Amino acid sequence: QIFSHLLPIDLLNLARTSKSCRALLMSRSSGSLWRASRQLVDGLPDCPPHLSEPAYANLVFSNHCHVFMSAWEELHDEEEKWSQYEQDQLQKKKAVQVHAAACAAWAADRAQARAEELDVVRQRRLEFIINKLRSMGWAEEMLKLRPGYYPLADHHHVRVAKELTERAWEKIRDELSTYMQHVQTARLTRERSAAIRSRLQVLECVIDRLRNDEGRSSMTESHPKFPDYALMPEFRALIEGPTHAPLDKQAFARAIVRIPDLDGVWLAQRAYLLDDMLRRAMGLVPEGMVKPHGLMNTYIFDLAIALVECRRCQERMPLTMAIPHRCAHSPSTYWFLDFDLEEHAEDDYMRDLRYVARGVRPWDMNCFRVPDLEQVRGVLRACGKDPETTTKKEMHDEDIWVAVKDILVDGKRKVMKWDAAVRGLLTRRSWIVCQRDRRRSTLVT
């Protein structure tokens, strides 16, 4: 209890009075006494983890130097001795630095020598494995891996700095043989991909040159793009020829000559897909029924109700405008992230095509959907027309205009042509059909 009321400096002085006091105060069991004494000093931080309580008290409250101690007491009042001491210490420092540099250089040389020794061992192990694999039938593949024999040299069984014995080889033989099969497959895939991409680039250049010669027009906007040609059997069969065989230039030239015919076939196929989608939406094809391919009545393209909507930009358009629509060939996020079109199974050819044709994708039927046709039927019925038979030409010939019933702009109704109404986003509203002579109007609901 008496000790707990003393300051830390008092405990230090008491510990220096006799061996018995020192033994008592420096024992681990006296830690609580030092902590209690420290609490008597206002604002003193707690003892740091790397110091004991007595050492912390000595650091804080002792007035002597904790580094030079008696040397400081001897020299601090004599300038000449202090100057000589300082010079001696500087000389010692330089000597230590020179010695330390020599030691560091020695350690670096030893490390380098050891690394070279291990490299020699690794090289012998690699050569041992290469010879064994050659005898197993991998000689040709070894030639493909020269000069560094990567990635074989990086295999965890190969890069070990340890001599390989026949017994140890038998334990890793099958695993390395399997690994070489993977290495060979990866190499063949790379070579195949490089050949495919090179041929695709040739086709792309030819198509670009043909399109530049033709010039741009409303007709050419509906033509297939480069990725569409690349998926046509006539071109794909040539591009997917043997990897190391040259491109059949004569067959390629014959396919190029056929491009006008191929364009017609491609357009007919897209029209069939759009026709089938609209007919099913109109209820003309029973659910579950598969329509024979190629069976199509083109009159449906002329109907005023023949509309589709782009899923990406939400634009509504006549069926005939879906093929040249910009979004159908625009790459989506999934195209860049290596997801493929639903109608094409993902394969190496599609990945190579995506690599070459980054800015454009094959025409995507999934870009479109049929809007709510009941809204369109409502507008056509209000115009006195049968939605199932009325054509766009009939509506244009009669020059029918409609107005939104419940929207006024500057006190007047907003008037628009019928096709603007069915293509717009206002078809849920009530309409007024406006006659040119303004003598009558019909309320459309």
C-alpha cells in the first residue's frame, strides 16, 4: 500500500537502494504497483507494449541519456574531447558502412550463385523431361515449343529445382502426358483461330470494296452486312477450310459473283422470319403450329397493321423497315461480352467473327417484337377501316389525319397523320379523325 502511493521516479530510486528492494520491485508480481504509481501522474500515456513498466518509468522520468550515458557525462563539457569523439564515431560509421556494403555484395553474389545453381538443376530436369516426352511421341510438339519450351517449362512438376530420377519420373509421367495434350490442343486452337480470322478479314475487305463501289442508297441499306455474309454457307465453308491450306481463290471468286443472288435469298429469309412473327401475333398461325419454311404471302407486308417495335430504341416501324433498321446490326453489350445470338450456337467460328467484326453484328431477329396490335386496330377502326385487310397504300391515298382528343397545344389539338399515331407512343389515348373540310369529326376511343 505504501509503494502504491509513490511516484514512478520514487520507485526507481527505491529500487536502486538495495538488492532486496530491486528484487522486489523488478519482479513480475510488482507490475500492479508500477501501474498504480503511473496512474498518479496526470495525462501520462499508458505503457507501450514493447516496454516493461520499470523501463517505461526509467525512459520518462530519468534525466540521463539512454544511449551514450556515461560517455555524455564525460565529454559534454570538454569541446576538444567531444570533437575528437565525434570524429572517431564518424570514422567508425564509415568503416561499418564499407563493411556493410561488402557484406551486401557478398550476400548478393551468393544469392546469384545459388540461383544459377538452381537454374542448372532446373535445366537438367527440363531436358530429362523433354527427352522422356519425345520418346513418348511428343517430338513434333517439342519443336513447336522451342526455344523456351513454354508453357511446359512453367509446369509445377517441371520447374522444381530438384534432380529427377527414373522412379520420380514414373510418378509424374501420366500427368505430364495429359498436360501435353492440353498444350497441343491450345496450340492448334490458336493456329486455327488465326487462319479463320485472316480469311474473315479478306472477306470483310472484299465486301467493303463492293459496297463502296455500289454507293449508299435505300436499297443497299437492306443488304446483308459483312457478318451476315460470313454466316452464309457459301462463304463459311470456304473460310472454315483446312487450317494450313490456302484459301481457295477460285471458289471464293465464284461466291463473290453470286452475291446478288445471295442477297435475294438472305432478304427472303429475313422477310419470312418477320412474316411469321407478325402472323402469330395477329393470330393467323395457330399456337404450336410450325409454318413450313418459305411459305409466305407477301401481302401482309402491305397491311397498315404490319408494325414491329425495336426492343432497344423502342421505335415502331412498318415491317418493311425492320430489315434495314440500325439496331438490328448494332452490337449490344452482350455481343462485346462474348454472349452470342440465340439463333447461333456459340463456337470458335462465332468468337473469331466477333473479333473481326467488332463494330457490327449479324442481323438480329430478337431485336424486334410486335407491339400491342389492339391499339393499332383501334385507330384504324376509328378511321372506318378493317384492320385485317386495310393496306398502307389505302390509308395514304385517303390522306387521313387524326388528333389527340385530350391534349391541347396552345388551346388547339395536336394533329398528325394516321401512321404517326400508330407508330407513336400515344395510341392509348382517345382520338379524333379530322376531315379536310373540317365539317365533321369522329371521336376515337
